[in-house]
Amino acid sequence: MHKIFFLLSFLLLASSVFAQSGASIRFEPLFGVEHTQNQYPEPARYSTRSFFGLRALAGYTLLSAELEVTQSNDRRDYPSENLKVEDQIRRAMVGLRSTYALSNFLGFFLRAGARGTEEKNTITNTNTSVVEVKDPGIKWDPYAGTGLQIALAQNFALNAGATWVFTGAAKPDVQYSFGFTVKFGQVR
């Protein structure tokens, strides 16, 4: 996680170089909800939870590299099974994004790449107070998404998007995000 914050700091410091080349660096604080499959406890089940994070885009409007980090914490109760599950999930998405202008203030974007998930699940039996911790390691899955961007000023915009993550399950995970974009450098 520290490496990601170092990279974001480096991107911010490099904004003056990008400003001279016609490229830009954009930062987007994020908030959203995701509908995702939970592996624990078995059998796997779907749930909806909120997340927060930060996305950084570097490059040109037509083609940018993107890095996104998010965090979510969740608690699920299964009274019929006497289980309480607490999840701590950190995700990183690395990919490409292309934004197309529909007018001076409205655009849409397409994105694709890979999502890494680091998850810690604490499963507590509410009858016996036995605690089991699952930490399966980092898992990478491909993603694709789209969204809309509304310009508020030359260097600020609001955006909303939907991203589908293909985990190999019967249906993909879906992430809906809302963000505020701050741009450094040229805006085309």
C-alpha cells in the first residue's frame, strides 16, 4: 500500500513536466458501492457494500494510464448459521482509460485492466465464540467499465461509472463509483 501512495506522490510532483508536454495528471477521490461475491463462509454468496478510494490518471484524454486504490470494510451476519463475518478488503486497479468528448462539458470514458484484491475475512461462530481468519492472498482479475464525466470548470469534473470485474464466477462483480476529478497540466 505504501508503494501505491509513493507512486501517487511522484505523479503529483511530475505534473509540471506533463503540463509542458500536453499531457495531464488527474486525481479522482472516489466513493461507491459494489455487488461482489464473498467466498467465505462457504457456499459463496453475493453482497453489496460501500467503498472509498483514490484514482490517478496520467496521460492524454484519449489514452491514459490509470491506477485506483480502494478500501472497504463490511460485516455480514448469518443468524441461522450462528456466524458473524467481518471483511477488510483492499483493491488496486491498474489499466488504461480513454475519454471521448461529447461536448465542451460532457464526455464518456471506457476503461480496462486488472484488479488485485487483498482480503481478510474474520468468521466468528456466535454460539461458541470460535474465530477463524481467512487471508487468501492477492488475487488478480480482469475488468472493463464505462462512465460519464461532466466538466464543472477547466480543471474540475464530476464522474460516475460502472465497472465489471470478471472473477470466474457465474456472474461478474459490479462496481459503481462516483468521483470528483482534479486535473493538473493541459486539459484537451
